[in-house]
Amino acid sequence: MTGGAGPAPARRAARLALIHAEAFAGAPDRPWSAAAFADLLGQPGVFAAEAADGFLLMRAVADEAEILTLAVRPGARRAGLGARLVGEGVAGAAASGAARVLLEVAEDNAAARALYAGAGFVEAGRRPGYYAAADGGRRDALLLVLNLAEALP
């Protein structure tokens, strides 16, 4: 689990931006830039779980944590990396004092929804028209929550 400090922050931000671009190639939303990652990583409470082929970026504030983004390179998917990163992020959130973890996920993203359900996240709300769709329309986001008191031993 790493925060914004550390060696070569510009290189780190560029690496995360590259993985994000690969993971979200073809998505209607633009991938995040290296500058956006550098800015986020410099903010209080922001931390990451990182691997060679993916990362999870989170922010913890008071007793809540939010998953900002999860990116896994296409060639590394379906091998457990996403689940491992979510597990590391949840552990980091708990260590920071968070009582729950929140995230938004596109309603039609079956793979992500299955990943988060497997980690114990449950639907807590809906944000109509939150995401742009490839056809120019909008799609709903589901607000998912994991109550850490219930999830951790």
C-alpha cells in the first residue's frame, strides 16, 4: 500500500496513467492523465495498491474510504489480480480507520460487479445517467458499499 510520497512520483504517475489507458482503451470516458494521477497521489488520504499489471487507487477520509479507480491490463484479467488489489485496498482502508468502503460502478459492467460482489460489496444506491455510454447516451452507476465491521474478522 503506497501513498503519494516515494521515489520518482512523476514516473509513478506516468506508469499508472499508462496502465489506466490500456485498461480503459475504447471506453467512452477518456483515460486519466499522468498529471491527474500526480495530483491525486499528492492529496491527503489517497493511497494505492499496485502490481506490475494493475492498480487500485483509493481515498480515505474520516471513517469512509472510496475506490477511485481499479485498472488491470487486459492481458492480466481473469487471473485474480483485481480481487487481490481490492483486498489490499480494503485492508489499507481498514488500517486507516475507515468503517466502510464506497465506489460507483457502471450498471452494465458485469465483470466489475461480480468482482466487487465477491469481495462483499452490496448495492446501496443508484446514480442515474452518471456515465457516458459508447453510443452517446448515458448509463446508470450503482453505488456499492462494503461495511468493514461486517467484512473483516
